[in-house]
Amino acid sequence: MDDFKAIVIDRDDQKKQSVAVKHLTEADLMEGDVTVKVSHSTVNYKDGLAITGKSPVVRRWPMVPGIDMAGEVIASDNAEFKVGDAVILNGWGVGETHMGAFSEVARVKSDWLIHKPEGLTPAQCMGIGTAGYTAMLCVMALEKAGVTPDKGPVLVTGAAGGVGSVAISLLSKLGFHVIASTGRMSEGDYLKGLGAAELIDRNELSEAGRPLGKERWAGAVDSVGSQTLANVLAQTQYGGAVSACGLAQGFDLPSTVMPFILRGVSLLGIDSVMAAKEKRVEAWQRLASDLDTAKLDSLTKTIGFDDIIKSAEDIIAGNIRGRVIIDING
Ligand code: NDP
């Protein structure tokens, strides 16, 4: 095989990070039993952290970032995946400890792959990406905790972001009254188009609040953490539940036990990276059936390979709305 293009993160003896587009060969790739010709990827918040070096996401150098990929199998030593199969991959440390998706070719472990769900194109799968698949895991956890549309409204924080946008689309399609919390009230039409019934300014939730407040929602999908999550819990109604998946405001949680011991509120931890394969397959099947693809198209934009680094900087600066699809050959 000829050499191929990849984004490579490296660091020097002083641990100073550099990012560049390089040409690699198969010999540069890491161990794995399936080789994938990557057609599409996406820019997640974590990719932004890796490329900007803002957080220690990368733990092996050199590293090809990119935690999500869609593509076609071009070589396989595993019976489940045959040459020509359409596959997707989310997480598992790819783009952190194992060379990732921002490359024309990737070699990965078959355990990490799933077949592309029927009904979604590779580009749509990456429009969903880890952010959307995590939103689905959050919704599934709320359902399991008994949060149904008849119980009351649900809140989505970080609403205009990737997790938030997909969560709003899913929850509204499932019949929930969705309250969207955003710092970008100018995106009101966008959020209502996705299915938000009400908008609140994120400043309402981002400052220190009381241990218990007025009961406002039956459940929430929170991708923000910190003081916001503390206030979300304090305003969750009796018996409600909150799926916590993110830290856009911060990784701290300055809360009290009051929502848990006086209102029986449940805090549901959501991890997408190491989630079991059965859960992933279920989440992707639900995404294929429950996500309105017209709404998905409205929350995505497509960029080419050369725009990846800029887009990674933009997501950290909070300048990305919804989701970004990367056409690796574009
Ligand atoms: P995005 O950057 O697309 O969205 C994050 C959103 O959070 C922003 O759009 C903004 O929404 C809001 N936000 C940003 N900064 C602040 C702040 N200081 N205070 C309050 N709100 C803020 O990221 P993603 O949606 O892709 O990811 C969201 C979070 O979820 C990240 O922390 C990410 O690391 C985490 N995550 C975790 C996963 C897991 O497995 N647990 C998987 C995927 C993501 P708005 O403009 O509407 O206010």
C-alpha cells in the first residue's frame, strides 16, 4: 500500500507538543487485526483537547488523534469483519493511546469495531459520532431509571453542543417536553428546530445555588458538570434522574447529598469510551430508529481533511454548533 495522509501529534524532549499533517506507511501503525480505509470522522471535544494539548488526552507519542471513524475494511484477520464491510468505531482509547481516525488508513482491534447500522450512511454515523452515541446512552439511562414523558420535562445542558443537540433531537422525538439550557440564546431557532420546547440561559445554572431548589424537571442530560450539575440536581423533582456525561464547565461537583436523600434523585454516570459492545450496538440501533435524520442533517456541517486542526481549536473555544463531519478524502 502507498503512503497515506494523517494528522500526527508529537512532542519534543521538553514535552512541547506539535501537530502536523504527515505521510505515514502501514509500518507506522499500531497493532490490530483489522485495517480500515477511513472515509469519515468527526471532531469531538476530546479531539479538540488532544490537538490543542489543553488536557492530557494523548498518552502515547507520536499519536494520530481522532476518536471516531467510519470506513471500509481493507484487510482482516477476524472472521466477524470481512474485506468490504462497512464499520464504525467510537472510543476505546483510539486517538488517545492507539493511533486514531484522522488518517486515511487505521489499523485497530476487531473488538472495538461494530458494523455500520442499517439506515445510516457513514457520514451520518460520524454526524452522530461519540457525542451523539453518548447522548443516546444518556437517554437510555434515563429511560432505565423510569424517566418517561408523563413524569415531567427534561433538561438538556450544553444544548447547542454536540451531545446537547443530539439529546434534544432524541428526547423530543420520544415525546419529552425538552428544556434547553444554553449560553447561546442567539441559537434559539436552531434549538427549537431540533425540538426544544423551552430555552433557559445557562447563567441561571452556572453560579453557586441552594442545596435544594424548586422542582423543575423530571430528568436531565448534563454535559457541563461543575456548578451547573449541582444546580441541575438541586432542581430535579422527586424520584427524578440525571445522566452526567461531561465537564464543559468543569470536572468538580460542588453539590450536597440533599437531592439524593430528600428527593430520591439518581445521578447516572455515563461513559462511552469503555462501554460494552452490546450496549453500543443497542445505542446505535436506537440512533438509527429514533433520530430524525432531517434534524441530524440540520445539526451537522461537513469539513475536509485540511480543516481538522482549525475545527479542533474552534470546539475548545466553544465556537462549534452541533456536530462536524470530516470527509477524510474531501
Ligand atoms: P461541545 O463543545 O460540542 O459542547 C459543549 C457545550 O457545553 C457547548 O456547546 C456549550 O453549550 C456548553 N458549555 C461550554 N462551556 C461551558 C461553560 N463554561 N459553562 C457552561 N456550559 C458550557 O462538546 P460535546 O457536546 O461533544 O461534549 C460535551 C461534554 O461531554 C464534554 O465535556 C465532553 O468531554 C463530554 N463527553 C463525554 C463523553 C463520555 O463518554 N462521558 C463522551 C462525549 C463527550 P451552549 O453554547 O449551548 O451553552
